[in-house]
Amino acid sequence: MRDFKTIKQLALATSLVAGFFVTAGATAGEVEDNIAQRLTNAVPGLKISSVRESEATGLYEVQSNNGDTIYTTRDGQYLLTGDLLKVTDSGISNVSEQARAAERKRAIEEYGSDSAITFPASGEEKAVISVFTDIDCPYCRKLHHEIAQINDYGITVHYYAFPRSGPGTPSFRKYVSVWCSDDQRAAMTAAKSGKPVSDATCDNPVLAQYQLGGKIGVSGTPAIVLEDGNMIRGYVPAKSLAKGLGLL
């Protein structure tokens, strides 16, 4: 369930108009803390990961733990949902997506790639992508069928688990078996080719990676996160991916 469903839902949160008032003399840290507390009181179950002053004067950016972004006034009384856009001399930039990309980059770097199933670049590494994948997803399989070509372009692929059906399901258990196999890459390739993989269990990061995906806003697979935190949602042919990364 998403933290912010509709503006109507937020308007019905009557506790939003109650609570404390942020005075003009409050310090910067107090403003952010007060906003977080007020929204947490108003929206049950909301988990806020960060509050900071946005580049739009008078608005504060609020990030939730599942990747949602909203904007609020200094006193936390008025809310805006949707992306914040900025008009520049070269066109329009998406301020919200830039912030989400920075958060994705930070979260993935903080988690690390040691427990990812990695298909390294062939020869010189020119780029690294983090792919949140579901073994049973048709387009994830299509992408994996091109993994050798992707590696030949100098792209290292870190696979993170995101079985869309969730914990306790056959797809989830299948990913656990792949991760716990003696040869993870061979097992991944076999599983994505529709071949059976021997059941295996061990201490594994599948749930943690699934939760990481939810935190950074993964909603479908494959979700390709670039080194700068920008996300490509869905399958991209290997050659197009390499072109987009400036390798061709």
C-alpha cells in the first residue's frame, strides 16, 4: 500500500489541521522535525526518510520510505503531490526525479553490491548497472538473454532480488534457491531459461533486496538503476542500453 494514495485521502486526515504551529522563529532543524512529526501524526503508517527545504522557495520536500515524494509548506499544513518541475533556459527539468535519483544512488551505495549476483563486464569495465529482477518476469528473462552482449559492451550487471509476488511465494523461493546455489550465475541463467533449479536454502539477502527495491521506488521489473541513480523502468535492448550510456 502506498503512503500517499490521493489528495482526497490526505484532506480527510483531520488531524492534519491540529497539533502544533511552526513559528517564524523556528530553526531550520526544528522546521524539518516539526513537519515530519505533523505528517506522521496525520497519516497513520507513514514512514518518513527525509525532510529538507526544496529549491522552490517556501516548499519543503518530504521523502517516504517507499520512494514517494510530497511537498509541504513550512508549517506542514498544506501539501502538494506530484513532481516539481523547473523551467530553465534549456527547457524543463524534473526536480523531484533528480532528488529521487540521488536517494536511489545513496541507498544502493549504502547497501553495497557484495550480495548481488554479478555478471561482470568482459574486459574493461565502462559502466555498472543495478538491475532489480524477478526470475519469472518475461522481460527480465529477455534482458538476461542479452547479458553476454551487455557484458561485451563493458557493462557490469549487479542483480538484486525483486520477486514481484513477494515473500513466501514460488518466485521468491526460486530466487532464494538461485542465490544459495554453488554457482549463482549458472543457476540464474538456467532459471531465466525456464529450467528447474534445485531447491536450496541458506542465509540469504533476498528479503533485504526486495525491501531495498521498495524503498527506492521499484514497482515493476526489470528496473535498471544507473550509476547516477536514474532508473530505467522496463526492458531495454542491449545495444540501446549501451548507446544510452554513451558507450556506442
